Amino acid sequence: MGNTSFLETSILGHVVHRVDELLPDSWDAELISDPRPTASDAQVVLRGPAGVGVTFGIEARRAGALPLPRLVASLREREQELGLPIVLVSDYLGPVTRRTLAEAGLSYADATGWVRLVSENPLILLTGDGAERSPRAGEPAALVRMNGVASGRVIRTLAAAEVPTGVRALATLAQASPGSVSKLLATLAVEGVIDRDAGGAVTAVRRRALVRRWAQDYRYATTNTGVGYWLAPRGLERALDRLDGQEGVTITGSAAARRMLPPDATSVVPLRLLALYAPSPRSLAQQLGLVEADPSTANVVIAAPQDPRILPGPGDPVDLAPPALVLADLLTLPGRSDAEAEQLMDDMASSDPSWKE
């Protein structure tokens, strides 16, 4: 089982045991090893009552070992060679990889519990849920959480960079260390967010998935500091007008998304919350004439950014946050801002296919 050298027999056994747990009581699953060079890495046989059953060939791959298009093509080729439905077994399969495999009609199972087995004859659809994040946190090359300054810089850069691009080029653009870039790329590759070539260069970025993965760890209200909530007594449009002439202020969230949409596009929801970044949230609130409020009643929220690089320089006018940060903030702010994030990403995908998934 050449491809299973990274997957101990116990892991394969664990995956098959998970499949067995998901089956009805009258069914069972059995792992069969087949060392023949032309065979699959192993087989899992599902057996039901009255002799009903199906055999899946197992193809074992470490997560992120192949770019997704090559992975799908490889699995389809193996199905044709073996004349069997193939199930991809891996240590972890992220949401992008799972969705891609499902859309291709392919089966998969990973060591964290994600399962999707599909057969047309007999008709079978077996599914199970697993971990939301890669389990490789204990490995030196893994990144535990994507909520630090370096990870934010690299993600914002990846969301705009042209590919292919290498680790050192990304590190230079993001002003982050090559080590930080390498750790982040390793995690994103494992989760199917990016593809890399044999030399480690990024060859594809699934930008919508990239922002969604960031938003699992990043939160506007907790990752940034000095977050304060206020009420604009004369309305948000007046508060926006008073921003003119302010220095060191960055607009994010709904107000930024509206300015990033085409002029003829209307936001899917009304502007109910103005989200800003400033060096001193309290000082800016005083300059705008805001009244301190409870988060549940506030219509303005201001934070001191975790990364001051997103703020305009001294003397520069008010600016918009980088697109990836605007989207991450929309996904983590209250209300229906996630709908605005989807609208903005749909618009971006109309001119850049990398934002489609």
C-alpha cells in the first residue's frame, strides 16, 4: 500500500470503523488490504442483508498532496482502471475539498469523521461529519489559529496576489517572515484553500474559501483592540459626512462594501451599522459627536486595528480597508452583514473567477 505509508493501518481501520458506525445495524463494513501493484491501496466492502453490497477501492492521499484538479482527475482515472467506485481516504479533508469531490460525484472519508460514500448500484448515500479544522496542530509546519498580525497580512496579500507566487515573494509583499508564510500556506493547502506545485509555490487561490477560513479564527470584535460601541444621534449618513477631514481612519463593513460595489448596484440590506478603524476609537467617537451605547443598540462600532498597517498614514484621507478584511469583518459583524459579504464576493467573482469558490 504505497500511498498509505503516511496512513498507518490503525488510521485506515479508524476510518472504516467510522463508516461501520454510520451504517444501519443490518449492514457492516470490512477493510481488505490488497498489495498487488495494479490494485487500489486497499478496499472497503459494505455488506447488507440478502447479499446486497458494494466494494470501494481506497485511494489514500495526505491532505494537500495534490492540487484539487489533479486530485479529481486522478481519482476518476483510478475508477476507470479498477472498475470500482473509489473512496479517497485522508488525514483531513477541508470544506473546499469535500465540496469539490461531492460535485464530482466522488466518495471520501477522513480520520476526523467526514464521510461521503456514494454508490449507484446498489443505491447508497452515506454521510458523516468531522472536524472543522485540520488536526495537524501538533506538527511544526501547522498553524494553530489564523488570528495573528502575520496571518492577516499574508491572507490579505493572497486575496489580491497574482499566481503563481512563491513563499519569499509572498513574504516580501506581505511584510511577514518566510516562516510565517510557510506555516500558513501549509495549513491552507491541507484544507484545500490553495494549490501548490512541487516547489511549494502557490498556483491557485480559492479566494472566497480563503476569507471564510480566516473568519473561522478572526473576529472584528475580539481580534482587534479597544472596540467601542456608539450611537450616531443624527444618523449614519451624518456620521459618514463628518468623517471627511479626519485622519488615520479606515472604513470597513457595510459602508466599505457599498463603496466597493458598482455604482448601479444596491446593497442587499440597509446600512444599519457603521464599522470603522482608528488609532483611538474613543477620540474619534468624540470628534464625530457619537454617544456611547450598548452593543445591542449601537449603530457605530470603532476598533483600534490589530495591524496598524491598514490605517492611512498621517495627513492621508479616510480610506477603505483591504477587500479581504472588509469581507472578513462583514462575516463576523452582527446583523445580516454576511449577506453583504456574499453579494460583494459574487460581484468580485464576475470579473475574477478565483472568487467563485
